[in-house]
Amino acid sequence: MINKTLWHWGCLCLSLSLTACSSDMQRGKIADKAQKESAALIDKKETQWRQLNEVAPISYLTDLIQDAQLDRLIQQALTANPDLQKTLLTLKASTWQLKSIHGDRLPSLDAGFSRNKTESVEASYNADISISWEADFWGKLANSEAAAAKSLAADQALYQESQDVLVANIIKSWLAMTSKQHLIDIESQRLAVLETNENRLLQRFKNGLNDLEELDEAQTASSQSRADLAQYKEDLAIERRTLQRYLGSENTLNIVPNTDYPRVNLTLDYLPKQSLQRRPDLKAAYLAIQAADLNVSVAYKDMLPTISLSATLSDTASSPSSALFASPIWSLLAQLTQPLYQGSKLKAAVEIAKINTAEAYQDYRSTLLTAINEVETTIGQEKLLTQQLLNIQQALQSSQKNLTRYEQKYRTGLVELSDLIRVQETTFNLAAELDNLLYLHLINRVDLGLALGLGVKES
């Protein structure tokens, strides 16, 4: 009868072992599928992305612009930005969490000392040392540690993404300060011309050569220009405060915007496939699939028998010194525990783990499609802005030549002042539009580098 019972137990353990082995064989298929789909989709897009070729290959966001002041700002932000430091603390907590899980695979050692006193009985002292260890026969603890390691790697990738986004924002904010300063300069020049025209019209009105309506229009234009100039100055102050927040600084920044826009180097030659694979959000999403896959194995192996060993060394005496293992008694226990029924709790855990893996896979697909979309959008903007810059540059050159001719004709009395004002307004509008396109072009190249996975060099 006993042999028959043991035979049944053996068959049960064997069937559960085969189930665990089957789950191990299935594990990893979703991650492999995600990796193959990613490679196929990127290969499909690679030909389109290679059409753009610029100056020289770069490897990091910090290679986009060579400027000592910008480098100092980036280094300060990476050190002092509070949001980035909070993410770093989360990463450190994950590191300790992995160490804690690793400790489950190691033997545990406990020591105890107690005093027992009962009425009419002398006090007794008990001392014991026990060691226990769970034999990871099925590899469940190893899978748990591996899943935690994948989660830690995903957190590291997300920290890298936080660094990349922060550096990109600093570069864009730094460029925005130059853009705001250029708008101030252009509007100041416009206001000076408008005030000159206003004085001319006022003098002509006094001489009876112009109507009051033309003078009112000139005064309206001057007032509007002053309002715009005040707004541009405040926009520059806002941008400076934004940059100060990125830097994690409490002191007011005394940064003088650059006179000219810097050159932003970028090339797509040979970079797209390799760079997109470097995107930290894609890395984190793929590692999340692997971690979820490992957790499925853990859930399956929770159904298997647990083998644990424990040994205890204890002593009891009438005095504390005598209880310190003068005549110890040792005991050894080997225990096999097999979960039989827990109200479908273990089965539910397996199904939940499978669903989590499926969700991680869909998250990866979403992240991949987002990455593809970001690259294609920024490449499309690169081509559009390049064409717009060429057209507006030509329009501004023509307008400047036209303005020169109108100024000469006005001085000789061949055209009215109103015609000269119209050409002046067109020229200033084109100058402001061209400067804004230059700024948007540089910003788009920063976004393109970020979309391609050009991050911050790890220190």
C-alpha cells in the first residue's frame, strides 16, 4: 500500500516536472517573435531613411552642437536635475531589490536566545542556531532572479531615456533663447523704421500732404510693434527660466544668447538601423517581455514540489553561560512540500503571468511603431523645412532688393510713402519667418537625433 502511494506521488511529480519543462520550452518565443518583427520592420524602412545624408557621422546627442557653454549646461543638468536624480534613486532601489531576490537562493542563518521562567521553577535559558536552504531543483528561484535582472536592465534603459530627453530639452531651450533674441532684434529694427515712418507722416500731415487716416495707421502699427517687442522679451525670460529649471538651479541664469545659430551636424548614412536599436524605450520594452516571460516560468514552477533543508543546533541550561552550546543537541530536517489545492490560486497566477507577457508584447509593438513614426515624421520635416528655407531665402533676397529700389524711388518722389511702408513690412515679415524656419530646422534635427536613438554617452 505504501509503495503504491509513493508510486502515485512519483507520477504526480513527474507530470508536473514535464509541465514545467514544457513551459520552459515555450518561454522566450514571444521575445524572439518581437525581436524578429522589429528587425523586419526596421529593415523595411532603412532604404527610405538612407536617402538623407549630411556632413559627418555622429554618435551622441552631445555631438550635434560643438559649444563649450552648452556642454557646461548639460553637465550641470545631468548632475543637478531633480527629476533625473529621482529616476536614479528608483534605479538604485531596483538594484537592491535584485540583491534581495538573489538572497532567496542562498542559505539563511538565524540565532536565538531566550529565557523561560515559570512559578516555582528555576529559570531556564535556551540558545539555538538554525540554518535553512531551499533547494532550487526546478530553477524557480533562478528564474525569479533572472526576471528581476531583466527588470533592472529595463529600469536602466528608462534612466538612459530620461537622460536623453533632458539633454535634448536643454539643447532645444538653448537654441530657443537665440531664436527669441533674434525676434527681439528684428522687431526692434521694425519698430525703429515704423517710428521713422510715423514721424514722416506726422510732418506731412502738419503740412497738409497726408490724411489723418494714414497717420492713425502708422501709429497703430508702431503700438502693435511695441506690444510684440514686449512679448518677445518676456518669451526670452520664460525660456531662460525654463532652462534654469532643467539645470536644477535656484540661481538666476545670466546666459547671453548666441549671436548666430550654431551648426547642428547630423547624418543618416549607415546610422538608422543601428541607431534605432539603441533607443532606450525599445530596449526597456523588449526587456519587459523577457522579464514577463520568466515570470510565467516562475508561476508554473510554483505548482511543483518544494524541497527545503534545515539544521538546528540548540542547548538549554539553568544559566546563560551554560546555555551557550555546552551540551548542544542537533537536529536535521529535510522537507518536501507539494501544493495540492489552493482554490485555483496557482492556476490563476499562471494565466495572469501569461496575460502580462502578452501585454508586454503589445507595449513593445506600440513602442516600435511610435519609434518608426517619430523617425519618419522628423525626416519628412527635414525635407519640408529644407525646401521652405530655400524658398523663403530667395523671397527675402528679392524683397530686400525691391526695398532698396523703393527707397531710392521714394527719395526721388517716384513712389508714395505708403508703398514704401508696404515693402518694408513684407521684408521684416520674411526676415522673421526665415529666422523661425532656421530655428525649427535645428530643433527638428535634435528631435531626429533623439528619434534615431542618439543618446547621452554613458560615463
